[in-house]
Amino acid sequence: MTQVSIIVPVLNEEATIHSAVSRLCRDFPDCELIVVDGGSTDATVELAALHATVISSERGRAKQMNEGARHASGDILWFVHADTVVDPCALGQIRAALADPAVVGGGLTLRFDRRTPGLNYLAWTSNARARRLHHIFGDQAIFIRRTVFDALGGFPDLAIMEDLEMSRRLHRRGRLSLLPATSTASSRRLVAPGTWRMIAFMQYLKLLYFAGVDPEAIRARYTAGPRLFSNRTPRAAGTSRT
């Protein structure tokens, strides 16, 4: 049995962290479970410590996941969001997939905790993208072979899109596998501003990234939310105002 380390990056997740870590402990009792806190100001750390090893890190998902990997002992690193519910059969499928030395990592089949036309569409396109373009995002519970993770130097230290960039780098090293086991993601951040609006907004952010816009500017744009119109478009890295 290959040792698997589950790494959960968190920040102010007191509403979800207790149920998340207790469920992971129940469903995957032979896995190492590490929660990486990025400076929570609520009860996240105290609640997580009831079931998992908790370590502190600088804020930032890439930094937190890399710090968790640094403390992990597993041959397989599995990155799970606190507001995601993972199918218990996923662990066996991960081990089976990585028994093939050509596979360097992968993710789970995405679905959401609500069923609406917009969310169904987003899940379908996300899974199709993962199969065809090999772009796997964090809500699909990315798993990575430890040796490959270390060879790549971990997740790129980006303010946003670190999961997209990591999956692109992984694909250059080997095969990525999208497993049939599901990762059920929270729809809370999509439904509140409007699902279709958020889908369009996320595609816009990805276009900015592929156009070379500074990830810090993209993160600031993401934080500002999906306004329909903006008077300012983030500049590509290395450009100046005229």
C-alpha cells in the first residue's frame, strides 16, 4: 500500500473544517492528514486540530500546499479543499492509477452540491477540459506523485491559477488521469453572484492569465468580483502604461 498524504489548505474555514477533517479521517483512515492554516482569525485551527496535524504557513494557497507537502511523508500527495466532499472510493482509484509509472498525477470527476443547469454545465465542461486539455483545478482534488512534485519544485508561487499552471507542468512530465470517483465542490461562491455570470468571469480570468497578465493583478480582479463592466483591464506582465 502506497502511503498517501492528504493536504488541506485553509483560511477562516470554521464553518466547514470540522466536518471536512472528520469525514476525511473516517473515509481514509490510513492516510496522513495535514491541515495548513494561512493565518485564520476564527476557530479553524482549534477545530482542525481535533482530527488532523495542523501547521502554519504564509497566506496563499500555493505557499500553503507547498508547506504541507514539505511536512508530508507520503509517496502520493493529495490536495483537497475544505469545502469539497471526496468520494470514498477515490483512494483506491488513485493508487491504481499511479501503479502505472507513466501517470504523474490527476484529479477526480467534478460535480457540485447543487444541481442547476449552470452548475451542471460547468461540471461537464470542467471534466471535458481535464480529459482533453489536461487542465485540472483544485476543486477536482489534485493528486501528484511525490517524486514528480519534488522535481517540479512544488506548486508555482502564483497569487492565483497555481493549480492550472501545475497541471500544465505535470502534463509535460507524464500522463494525467481523470478518475471516475467524484469530488463534490461547494457551489457557494458561484451561486451568490449568479452562476452564469461567474462562469463567464472565470473564463475571462483564464484568458487574462494566458495573455500574460500578472497573476497578482488577476487575483485583485478576482477579489473585486464579477462586475459586468470594468474601466480598467489588468496589464500583461512586462507592459507599461502609455
